[in-house]
Amino acid sequence: MSETKYIGKVIYDSKVLIDLTGDTIVPENLDQGITAHDKSGKQIVGTSTKDSDTSDATVTVAEMLEGKTSYARGVKLTGSMPNNGGASEFISTKSQKITVPLGFHDGSGKISIADTEQEKIIGSNIKQGITILGVEGEYAGESANLQSKTVTPSSTMQTVQADDGYDALSSVVVNAISYTETNNSAGGITVTIGA
């Protein structure tokens, strides 16, 4: 059975009317379902779906946003990376450490010192010569508001502190423990301590 031959070149009166012999089109380079002729003149039907060769792709589902899909290494992938958007955190203690969660961040999130803590970081609350987070200390102690207190011992423990509005105690006077002797009805003496 002889091989079918196709017309790939047409010459009329020494003039080349059609010449397909230099064409390089093949079915895999032609859109799927589109017809054309190859360099031999044979009609071909395109098979290309414009897919890329993804065999060397390195993406993993953890690197793709959750719910998004793609194809790599011949398989469909569905992302699992959480979308954290603009997550924000606040530091409220000196030793606090913020763990940045795994996932996508849109760039609008912030980690900052809590407002209530920022309000305390002012020059008048910081000793002169000390700088904390860019705030230079101004407090030298000369304007401290000190309080003097007097306490009386009792049978229970007491904690003596300055009242609100005072910086500290300047002195604490501890009264003597009271001691009294009185005659009792039995003809002896009753000693009362601390009453």
C-alpha cells in the first residue's frame, strides 16, 4: 500500500504560489480543534491546550492561599495557607514575645505596644539619664510627692504603702505597743498588751 502524498508546494509559470515546505507547525503547537496544513501539505488538527510543562514546579499547597487552586507536576493543587489578612497584636509586658502565625499577611497588620503601656512611657516617669524606647528620662526625684504615716502595731500583719497621689513614703512612725496594768477582782494585776 503506497503512502499518501500531499501537495505542499505549488509553482505556476515559474512563480511559487504556495510553499509549505518551510513551515514548522505541528498539532501540539496548534490550538486544540483548529485545523491547518503541515509542511508536507497534510491537514492537521491542533491538540494544544496551552498547558505549560509543570514537571519542575516546586510550589506546595502550604505556599498557596487557602482555597486557591493551581496545577503542578501533573496534578491539581488546592492551597492550605491560612489568610490572616491584617492581623494585629499588642505587647503589654516587658518580656512578652509575639509569635507571628503561619500564613498570608496583607501587609496592613501591626505589632505595637498596648496603648495603656505607651501612656506610662513618658519622660517624667523615667529616671534622668535613662532612655526607654526612645523616650529620654526627666525624673530626678527633686519633685517627689512624699507621705509620712503613723501606724499602730496589731496582732495581724500590716503592709504600709503610700496613698494614691503620693510617690513614696518619707517616713513611717510606728507607735509603741500599748501596755497597761490594772487591779483585778481576784486581788492580782491584769496586764493588757496592744489593746
